[in-house]
Amino acid sequence: MKFHTTFKMRKGLDIASTASTGSEDEHCRGARHAGSPSHLLSRALIACRALFPVHLAQACLSALKSVALAISRGSLASALALPLTLLLGLALCLILVAPAGASTNIHVVSDVLGNYTSKIDGRLYFTSPLGQSWELITDINDPEITNKGDGDFHPFDSAVVEEAISQVSYPTDAIQFETFILPCPRRGILESSASLGEVFLSPGVLECSPELVHFTVVHELGHIIHRRLMPDENSGLWQKYRELRRITDMSVYNADAIHKNRPTEIFAEDFRFLFGSAAANYSGTIENGSLPLPSEIPGLKDFMLSLVNGAEGASAKAAPLALNSFPNPFNPVLNVNFTVGTSPQRLTLRIFDVGGRLVRTLVDEELPPGNYSAVWNGIDERGKLAASGIYFLRLEASQQTVTKKVILSR
């Protein structure tokens, strides 16, 4: 997994210009840096706990007992050697072991601003790799922000987001998705949300507690799980879930019901409660307090676990196409990253101008599943320099299409 750092936004900040100037370290002032000792130790502890939590706890306890015994016997050298050995083991775990959990890229504020936003007519727009786009509300005094909090937007701490994902006990290793820590809310969607393959974490108007971060991240991961393993069109699985959860009354529990009565929201809450960390379940409740707790429903946990194993006839949908490019604007080279789904397929990656005319074909071949990259040097099909302006990347495969706007600025 890729992890980055985050920085705090201030009211009325021109975040488009901020993202384009200064180094990564300058963006991280006032926040925990990814290379700090405290962050590295946190990564080590998370990695070890994910790999062998019981053995690690036993080793730590044994080491502490040995240290106490060595001190009581007056052996200072032995007392010092033991904790140093333990720390060395933790360091090796950090190097060799990736945190358990789902496969995700965590995009922090500086990455979001630098690679996924564009400014149009003085407004800032965010566009995800799968082509979803929203205007970002950059000023907390915007009328849509009814609760001004302390006067700032507070993005989630990336280290806590990483921790929340790593501590999920559900077997999510095969689930790939992108996580975006947004610098400010999306117009029309102020809360965090998830779609097929993407999680969007909206900032708070107050400092976000670790418990709130865990709660939100794991809830949204629950949406990723049901969209990937139990899609809406799989009516058989949803009917079995409804029966287990006793939410078969369609007049009450449906997609247009109030938030707490929507089956997908109930599923996400069940997922958080059953598979999230203690921090994710700090409240000990679920959103819909009129329903029994998930732990009180016989067979519910086994049903949710069966989804990833296909024991209930569920089959994971082919991973969606993903398209990303940087920098944007670019001159003269554009780097393009894209993902092919779970089976070999014919794929094309083309560049078109604003008039829909083909400018350049970068890829046209059958590719096996995996992550790929390509480069456009600003040259068209005739070998001539393309003019400055707006262009569109179009990735197509198996009746799926992903489009991304890029700007060539010579």
C-alpha cells in the first residue's frame, strides 16, 4: 500500500496555488511527517500486530520479564540488550511486512490537490481516477457549510486512516480500492462516501478524533465490500441478507428510505461493528438503534465472511478500469497509469482533443490483469507537437470506458 502525509487547511486558502508550489515537506508543516520516528514506530507496531498479534504480545511480555530479572540480578548489559533486540525485530517487521488488510492507495491532501484537482473559473474541481467529479467547497464560510465548527476544515490523519484499514479483521486482501483524503467537502456531498473502488473521506469542521476516523473509514470500507462482493443486481444474496437481518419489509427498508433504514447503510454498519477495531466500535452501537446488534444475529458474521470466499454463490465483479495521470497541467511529458481488471482483455488508451478528434493512440492490445503505465510526450499521430489546450484520455475495455481531462501547457 502507498501512504502519504496530510496537512491542515486554513479558511479561505487558495489551495490550487498552494498545491503547485513548495516541496512536500513544506506542505507537511504542522502535521506528523511520514518519516518521523513516531510514525515509523507506529508502522512497525501495526505491521507486527497484523502479522502475528498474539506472538508479538507474548514476545513483548517475555522480554519485559527478562529485563526485570536481569536488572534484579545487576546485569545492566543484559537488561539493555533485550529491548534493543526487540526494537530490531520491530524494525525488520517494518521493512519486510506490509500492513494487513485491503489493498489501497491512500491519497493525502497534497496528492489530491496536485494530481486530482483543476481550477475552472475560480472554482476548484476534484476528479477521481474513475471519472467522478465534484466542485470542492474551499471556504468554510460558504452558505452550504451550516456548521462552521472552529473555522477550519480538518482533513483526516493519514496515519490513522492507515491504522483503521490495517486493523479490519475481514479478509480484504484481494479488494483493491483508492482512498482519497479530501482537503475540503464536495458541493452537494458534505459527508464521506464510497463508490465501486473509491473511498472519499471528507474533512470535519473540528479536529477529527482517532475513533471518528476509524468509525468512518471502516463504515465506508463496508460499502466497498458490498458493492464488490454483493452488488445490487445479486438479488439472491440481498434477499438472504434481508432475511438474516429481518429487514424484509420493502416499504420500510429500501434505497430511498431515511438513511438508517437503507439496506446498504445497515450492511456497512454491520461490517464496521463485526470487523472493525475497538476504536471503530467505540460507541458500542449502530446507526439504526431499533435493530438488534449485528453480534446478536445468528449466522450474520458467517454470511458476510462467505461473500469473500464465494460460498454463497457470490462472485466478485471484475475490477473496474482505473485511470490516473500526472502532472496536470503537463509540459512536455504526461505520465499515465491504468489498471486492467481480473481477466485478459483488449484495451485501448487514446487521446482526443476537445472536438473529439483522435490525437494519439498510446495502447491498443490485449493485456492480462495488472497495473500498467504509459507516457505521452505531447506528439500527435503525425509526429507533430500538439498545441496547448485541453485533451481527454479515454481508456476502453470490455464495454467499460474511463475518461480523464488533462491540460497541455507549453
